[in-house]
Amino acid sequence: MNITKLFAALLAGSMLLTACSGKHGGEKNSSSQGASDSRVKTDKDVKLKTYEFPEFLRDISGADVLSNTVYKSFDAAQLFIEPEKQPFEDIRCTACFADDYYIFIDGENYGLIYADGTVLIPPDGIKRISASASDLLQIRYDDASTAYYRVYPDYPEGGEFVTVDEFLPDRISFGKRPSSADPAQEVYVLQLDGADIYDTEFTSAEAVDITSLDTAKTYEAVYKAYAGKNVYYIAFDRLYNFTVFEGEYAFISLKIGGEYGESYLLSQDDYSELETLLSSFGRENSAAAPSKDVNEDYIQITMGLSGGDLCTYTISSDGYCLTDQRSADGGNKYFTVMDPETFVDLINWVDGTLSAEYTER
């Protein structure tokens, strides 16, 4: 089941939250003027905690587990760049690929020329030339047909047109070997056609169906791998370029002033920080369920997505918390009461730490 839909269903059953109706009223003090001045000064020194809807959530079109990129085997921006100066006198080049190959324009069409001036692909009806892999160019013609050209810097002709074969997931594997840190422990290394292509040592890895992931991205094959406490997704396109994403550790949704937002927590370091923050909040052992108030601000945090046991905290702005624990052995639900400042601290943590996580991507 799509995890966002799962949490939406949980929200419908757990929003038994309400605002506290009590107000702290002050009484007139008949003591001396000096005492009155002291009281007023103390009131001015008190800084009340405030919160607002995290701005960065407005910029997220939807929560996506394949968002925190750790590594790309192919980055077109690094290999397909605008030339600093024109290399040829009578030919205008728009891009340089792999140092020695230049895309040039002739009227409305494009061609490919080598650094020594040899025209490798004449500009005959070519609408666009783009990079598809570290050594592969995609040629798009006016009639919408597509061809691929593989470059060979040491090849006499500079390269050749090639046929891109059907994607075969069997070419991808995880080779088992002793750990470089502890030879007594076995680890797994990502391989293509039996050759290492990524140097991270994983403790486990398995293929996953991309339709089971909460993502709008498309790939030919996706693998989930663990390295200690860290979880990763490794996604391959049809040309065997792959991207490594850090996986999801928690899901956070909140509503403030009628505005709703959601995001995944995609950093192990931030997850550990959030665990520490949650464990530091004092709470009563139990509390009666409050009456329902759908207008109440709330934050809901589901922890443990990288493991098997889930725990969801739904905390309202008045401090009421519904804890929902789920595991293979069963589950447990109960209400507790936290200091209302707990809610403010969590919102501000999301607005600070989690917004920085998304800004850095």
C-alpha cells in the first residue's frame, strides 16, 4: 500500500485532539509600586515560543522517497558543458562532451565534431544531441526518431552508432566478499557484469518493485540495500546508469492554521537527532482521550520506516499525544499528555533541521 495513503487513513482515526480552553488570567496586585515594577519587568523578559507553517513544505509537490541523492554514476552536467571559448574558426559549438567532442549548430540542426576538426556526425536533420551516459550520446532527429552514438577517444573514427539492447536486470548483482574493516564479516558490493561499479560495502541488499515505493520517478530496476543503520535505494535506468538515494527513516505530516504539509525524513543523522528529541520530552503515563477538534494544529511523526517496527506519534498543539505502536507481534495505542511547548519544539525542529535537509538536495 502507498505509505502516504496509509498515513492518511491513520490520521482519520487518530485526530481525537482538542485545544485547551483554559486561559491564564492575571489578578490585580495591591502591593507596593516597586513590586509592581518588578512584576512588569519579569513579564517583558519572558519569551513565548511561537511556531508557523514550515515554508519549505510549500515547495514540495509531494513526499517522495527517492529524493535524497547520495551518488550518481552519470551526471550530464559534468560531462556536457558549454565551451569556454570557440575551438573552431568557422563553426559555432554549443556544448563540449567528454573533453574532446563538440556539438555544433548549422542553421536549425546540430552535428558532432571531434577536437581535431573531424566531423563525426553531419548536421542532417538532427534536432538535438544530448548525453545519455558517460560515453553515449542520444541523437534526436526531426522525424522524432532516435539513435545512439558511442564515443571512443582512442578509436580512429572517434566513435560509432550503436544499438541499445534491451535492459537485462540479470546483469546487475551484489558480489559477496569479506568486509575490508572486519574480514570475519561478509558484505555485498554492487556489480555490473561481475565488475564492481560502486565501492560501498552493504550488509544486505534485495530487489524491490518500484510500484511499492512512494515515488513519481521511473526506473528499470531498484534495489534496497543496508550499510549498518543506513538504508539506501539504488535505481538503474535502461542504460545502466544508476543513482543512489538515502532511504526513508520517518514520515512527517502536519497541519497548521488549516495548511497541510508532509515529507519524508531521509537522513540517518537527522533521524537519530529526532529520536533524541522525542525521548527528551516528559510525558504523563496515561490520559483520557480528548474530545475531537478537527481545527486543532497537529504534527504526526511515524518512526522506524527503515526497520520493521513502526511507532506513530500524533501530537496536538495543546500537548495531547496519541501513540500508535505496531510490530509483527501486535500493537498498542494510548494517549499521554506532554508539555504544550513540546509541539512548538517539534514544529521548529522540522522548520529548521528538516528544511535544511531538503535545501541541500
